[in-house]
Amino acid sequence: QVQLVESGGGLVQAGGSLRLSCVVSGRTSSTYAMGWFRQAPGKEREFVAAVTGSGRSTRYADSVKARFTISRTNAKNTMYLQMSSLKPEDTAVYYCAADPVVVVPATPPRYWGQGTQVTVSS
């Protein structure tokens, strides 16, 4: 019923920038909370950022604050993650996520995208 598709991943040098996009389709609501998680090699999946359905409230992991910006364009059912000042430790598969209620670090969102690889070279 709900599909999320990420794009925009790739290879970038440390200090560079990259913008990820996530398009949601299916029987969704504009009030769905959305967010990003990532999983680095050998590590557990971790929370990166989230945005409320209204787009007016955001939340970030401490490791990405001041470097990443999450936003959404409800008219196009699209969410973005603008990443700047990228570090090698940002290398991971990034997953788009959505939930009818909230996207928070401790609670797995209901819907997930397939993931997009981000690789930051030193």
C-alpha cells in the first residue's frame, strides 16, 4: 500500500555534499511522519533525522547536527536529506522511512525504502 523509493546516493569526497531524495507513493497521508536511518558496515541501523507530517518540526542525531538538513515537499510527496561536510564515518546505506504517527530513534517506523548507498572517501 505504501512504497518509498530513495535516490541520490553515490560516492563523494570528505567535505563534500550530497542530497538524498525519497518519494512516497501508495495509500499514504500527508500527515505521515518521515525520516532517515542509516546502517554502516558492521554497525546497527541508526537514526539520522526525522520530520513531522507538517514539515515544521525536525529532529537530528547528534552526529549529524549542523551538517544534515531534512525537509519535505508534501505536494510532491518527497522528502530530502541534504548532507554537507560529509565525513568517512557517514558512509552507510541510507533508508527512507515513514510512519502514520511518529518517526523517532527508539521506535521502528512502519514503512521503509530499499536504501541507497552513500560512500564518503577520505
